[in-house]
Amino acid sequence: MHNNKLANPGPLGLMGFGMTTVLLNLHNAGFFPLTSVIISMGLFFGGLAQIFAGLLEYKKGNTFGLTAFTSYGCFWLSLVGVLLLPAMGLAEPTSAVFLGVWLALWGVFTLFMFFGTLRANRALQFVFASLTVLFALLAIGNITGNKALLTFASYEGILCGASAIYLAMAEVINEQLGCKVLPIGETATC
């Protein structure tokens, strides 16, 4: 039998999610316009890289990782579709209320995924808890038309994305150095 150790695809998926989330929320906070940088990031790093990470989690037998990464990869691809299809004349633009309903469904999914993190490290729990809050804020803000709430959500989204970036880098650095240098809510082993 072959006994090859498989690499951890989690950091790739977390980084794809985290960097794309930060970038979009910098736009949502009003710092940058919606440009090809955000669309490309949504397609390739937030979308395709997360799906790729999810498929690698499948190979490792990790149902949670498969479900999380492929689902959120598809979220980013579908968000790009929501933005581009009307601009291409292929679909009607989505109303803010219906966008809010879509975001609420993602929030419900994320809440259930959060429950799946309850035996994981605290950093992963924070990523999913803050993402649940982000989807709730975005859903309510879009459904009610509350611009202040949407602005608040953008800053919370930056925090959520940054937490995923931190966890991704903690997993890479801790594994590479062979000890827990960056804490993720577990006992240090150095």
C-alpha cells in the first residue's frame, strides 16, 4: 500500500475565501469601485480555487471541507453571475429585496456550517460565526434598504475575511515550522 501524506488544501480555500471577501468589502465600504480586480478575484480565487480546495478535501475524506469550500466557491461564481449577467444583457438585474433573500439563504447555510465547527479550533469557529453575522447583516440591509447597516456589514466583512486569511497563514506557517507559532485556539506545542 502507498502511504503518501496528502497536503492540507484548507489554507488554499481559506485564502481564496478570505482575500476575496476582504477585497469585495473594501469596495462595499466605499474605498474602491467595482472593477475587473474584484470580478476576477471572485471568479478565479474566490470561486475556482475554493472549488479546487473542496475537491482536494474530498480526496482526504473531509466532508465538511468539501461542502464548505465547494459551496462558497460556487457562491463567488454565482455572485459574479449576479453582477455580470445583467450587464451582458442575459438576465434582468436582481432587486435588492431578492438579493437579500439570496443572502439570507446563504446565512442559514453558514449557520448550519458554523455548528459543524464546534469541535474545531476557535479561529475556524470565528470565521464561520462572523460569516453568519455578515450574511445576516447583508440580508437585512438589502431587504430593508438600510445603507448604514450595509456599510457596517462591509467592515464586519473585512474582519471576517481577515480572520480567514489569518487562519490560512497560521495553518501554513505552523505546519511548515513544525510547531504552533500562530495560535488558532488550541494549546501551543512549541
